[in-house]
Amino acid sequence: MKMKKRIIALLLAVLLAVGLTSCKDVLKGIVHKVTGTSDEVQEEDTTRWADATADPLIIQGIADSSAKFAAATADGCLYAVFNGIWSRSTDYFTAPSGNLSIMACGTAEGTQKFKVALWKKVDGGAEYVPDSTYYIHTDGTNYRCTVSGLDPAAQYRVTISYDSSRYYLYGLMKVEGVG
């Protein structure tokens, strides 16, 4: 009989603890709603946007500017045009100064942005260059971003990508500081 009472007392204590914990959560939710606060941590938006620029974007060395994708180098710059793409990569190049300035503009029907990112050539393929992704609005305005801290002896390529499989991206790009 004593054992039975102990088990019942233990079960009641567990039920009371669970009930109080639930009440605490409910009360906490009410307090947060009334005060407009929260215990949840908001994720920080780490999207890196290229800056709008009034500098003209002039493309050199490309014979057919209506090509789906065409690229050429001239005067220490890599130029590219893209018409109706989702994603493309340039050929490899070097960055002798360790810095690249990328200027681009684009238009699209769907998503309102595209991204440019650097990839470094490594044995067996390519490796993403950390902190090299910049987003560019597809409003036809010229945008500029700078990627620094690159290895002058390494080879890099720029990838242009558009996160849509329904619409296409049209635009221009100039990469300054190419060797």
C-alpha cells in the first residue's frame, strides 16, 4: 500500500511539473505578444548588394553583342554579354593586383536580381572564393562591386547566375584588373 501511494505521489508530481511548464510557456507567449518582444533569434540578412554607379558600362572586343553568351579581354578587362541565360561562367584569368572590380547591369522578367561570384581554379576543378558573391538588381542600372584579397598567382573565373528556370537574364559585365 505504501509503495502504491509513493507511485501515485510521484506521478502527481510529474503531472504538476509538466502542467506548470506548459503554463509557463503559455504565459511567456502572452507576455511576448503584449510587449511585442520575442525570444527567437532573427537571422541576419547577409546578402551583399553591388552599389549602383553612374559610370558608363562600355563593352569592348565582342563582335556579336546579340550572342547568348560572349566574352573577350582587352586593356586589362574582361567583357561579357549575356542574352537569355540562367547561368554562365567566363574562362579563367588572373588578378595580378589581387583586386577585381566588377561592373554589371541586367534585365529580367522574373526574379529581380542576379548574382556574380568568383571561383578559383584548383586541382580537379574549381573552388568558390568566400565572400565573393554580389547581387545585382535587374533594373537596367549599372552596379559595381570589388573583390579583394585574391592570390595574384591563381586563376579565377566569374560565374553569372540567375535563380529562375522560368525566365531569362539579359545584360553586360566588365571585370577590371584582369591579367
